[in-house]
Amino acid sequence: MSTCINICDGCCCGRVEKGHNEVPVNELKRIWEKNKLHDKIRLTISNCLGQCSMHNVTLLKIGKKKTWIGKLSSEEHYAALVDWAHNVAKYGNDAKLPNILIPYCFIPNETL
């Protein structure tokens, strides 16, 4: 499967005790299962994606294209990730990233 979403819930991401918003891991898993998204887009909850300065990081992959998103902080952000997954399942590589996520895209630190 060449399409996947990697959501960090590691040392910094989702750690409310460090001042970051919780990552709704169980809710995302429930939605993936309910909507059978796992048939088209692999959902991976990662321990750490290595971009800790951004916190609450997600990596979207379609084939060789990677889109990094950081500082996700609201239900709307995670709902937009689900919307993205539905769009990819429907439109494939032509799926567009929801507008609400565009300001949170970043280029990762290549030295990591």
C-alpha cells in the first residue's frame, strides 16, 4: 500500500503535560475501521516521527509524495485528516489537501 498517514503520538506529540494538544488516537482508529479506510489508506500511529520542534506531527504519503503537517491542535484538524483520507480513497493521487491544513504544512529538518 503506497498511501498512508503516519500520526505521531510519541515523546512530544499529544503530551498535554508538555503543553501540547492530545492526539485523538482511539477516535481516528474507530473512524478508520468504521469507514473501511484501512482498505485504501494505511493508518499508522507512530511513537516519534523526529520532528519534535513542531509537535503533533503527521506525515501523509501518496506514492513518493510526502506532506508534513505539524502543530495540529483541534478536532477540526483531525477531521480534515479524515476528509483527506476519504478524498484519497475516492480520487487517488488527485486528492487535494483540505484548506484548513495548508497553513500547517512544513518542510522537515533534513539533518535528522
